[in-house]
Amino acid sequence: MILLNKFPLRLRLTILTTVVLTTICVLLTTSSVFTAQKMYAVPAEDYNFNTTLSNLSKEPPATDRINNNFTYASVAYMFIMIVLGTAASYFVAGKTLKPVADLTKRIETIDENKLFQRLEGFDTNDEVARLAASFNHMILKLEKSFNHQKQFAANAAHELKTPLAGIIANIEVLQLDKNPSVQEYKEVLDDTLTNAQRLSTLVYDLLKMNNAINADICESFDAKDMFEDIILALSENSKVKNVLIKNNISDIMLFGEKVLLQRAFFNLVQNAVKYNKLNEEVVVTAAQNDDFVTVNIKDNGIGIPEEELESIFEPFYRIDTSRSRELGGSGLGLSIAKTIIEKHNGEILFESEVDVFTKVTVILPKN
Ligand code: ATP
Ligand code: MG
């Protein structure tokens, strides 16, 4: 059987059919020869072998001759039937497997540059049609993921290009100046530092998105304290917009990699401040049951249109690119937050009404 697996399917089907056919033919021929011999056998008393020597020279009785002829003819027909049957099964197997051969040929023409192609024309309601449908489904997912990767690489390159271009331009301007003053050196250095810091943050963010969570350093920590730290870190931003951040959490513990979760919640509160209106507030609340902790961050800001709610988690996605660029940021905040929450087996949900509010709900398992 293992040896059979090495042959093409068409040959395997033919060999198996031939084995079955041969067995049936041999059994059928044997049984009919046996039955014929029994039916036409000469009774023992009519044919005495031990009589005289002269009997030996005599021809065997007619019934024996008929029996022998019948046996030879049966065996000959059996072989002819086996050969014809084998040829027919080879032909039929080829016909049956033709759609599979067509499918294989068509699949072979699809490479990474033709992921948009689909297998069409397999409309029968059989296994081959189902295989073609599954293949189309798989290729659609591959195409999406491939485009996603391409888009991600293009966006990452674009984000990295801007600070690099800034650094290069500053240095070139300084080189053109024959006698730069100390002040000019200082300005270029300051600018270069800002750009280098932006590059460093971007690289750090990109790496963080791919890091696996380290179970060894997971711990329980107080949610209220963590949000106090976040509010302190964002005090400059909130002061500029006169946004008040209310930390209404008490007695709730979170479990996980603290640095990562703090980073995720920081991004969410940062957005709540950044996309809020002037003189408004951000309210942070939390609740828990036996298994989960639910944290809510609500702002009264510009809101998110419903059709954008799915896309905002994509890396580098910003709703209104020019507006978001004015506010700074690279569009990685939410995708990092989502990645971190999901790595902790949690969930992140958005509810929003344009110009009214945005409420983020984070659900985390207790351990
Ligand atoms: P970064 O976080 O990298 O500094 P960003 O804030 O533009 O940049 P994300 O945090 O990923 O990127 O958010 C993606 C987009 O979702 C934002 O550009 C913004 O348009 C929208 N968004 C996110 N949070 C809010 C919110 N609370 N209110 C309104 N819009 C939001
Ligand atoms: Mg953000």
C-alpha cells in the first residue's frame, strides 16, 4: 500500500480496480469451471480406469473433452476480460480525474504576483468544486495579508523617511555654511535630536507590536495607581487643551505585563485627550466580576464615524490624515494597544458618536 502511494492517482485507481477485477474474475471462473465439471462428470462405474491396458489408448469420454475445452475457454475469456477491464478503468479514471488535473494546472499559474486571480468554471457540486472554492477562499486571505504587509512596509518606510530627511537636510545646510556659529550648531543638534527621538520611538513601537508577552514577569497591580501615572505623564497635553482627566477607579487590580498594559492604556488616554474638545473631560472607570475586569475611557471629543471603527486599529491608519498629522503621531497607538490587550487574551471595543463622545471598553481576564 505504501508503495502504491508513490504512483499517480490515476495509476493507483487503475491498479486497485485491476486487483478487484482479477479477484472477481478468478473466483467466477473457478466456480463456473468447478460447477461445470460437477454437472458433466462421468459416474465412476461408467468409466473404469483399472480395466485393461487397451483402455488407455482409447480417447477419453466426450464429457471430459467438453469439460477441458470449457475450462480453457473460461480462463482465456477471464484474461481478456481482465485486460479489457484494466484498460477501461485506466480510461475512466483519467476522465474522472480530469477536473483535478485542470485544477492543478490552473493553480500552478497563480504566483505571488497573481494573487488577484480566482479559479472559475468549477460550478459542479462535487469535491473538485469544493476544493476550488476553498482554494479561492485561501487565496483571498493570502491576498489581503500580502497587501496588508505591503501597505505596512510602505507606511513604515514613509514614517521613517520624514525624520531621516530632516536630519540630512539640517546637516547639509550646516555644511553649506562656511563659518557656522555655535548657536547654529546648537539648533541643528536640537533638531537632529528631536528627529532621532522620533525615529527611536517609531522603531520601539514597531518592535513592541511583534514582541510576545513574557509570562514570567506578569503581575497583579493596582489599576488606579497605573492611571495616576498615566495622567501625570499626560499632564502637559491635558493642560494645553484644558482637559480634565478623572480617575474614578477604586480597588481594582489588573493582571499582566505591567509595562505593556500601561503602554496600551497610555495610548488610549492620550487619544481621549488628543481628540477631545477644549475644556472638556476624560473619565476613566472600571468594574469587575469573578473572571474579568472592564475598564472604560470616555471622552466628549470629536468622535469616530461608524464606518471608520474597524480601520482605526490598522497600523498607521488615521481618520483624517491632515488633521491627525497636525496633532502629531504616526497612527500606531491603537494598533499597539490592541496587540497588547489581545496578547493578554483581552478585548478592546469602541463606541462613538461623531462630535459627541468616544468610549473605549477594555475587557481583561483577571489572571
Ligand atoms: P499615535 O497614537 O501613533 O500617536 P494616532 O493617535 O493618530 O497616532 P491611533 O492612536 O492609532 O493613531 O489612532 C488612530 C486614529 O483613530 C486617530 O488618527 C484618530 O483619527 C482616531 N481616534 C483614536 N482615538 C480617538 C478618540 N478617542 N476620538 C476620536 N478619534 C480617535
Ligand atoms: Mg494615538
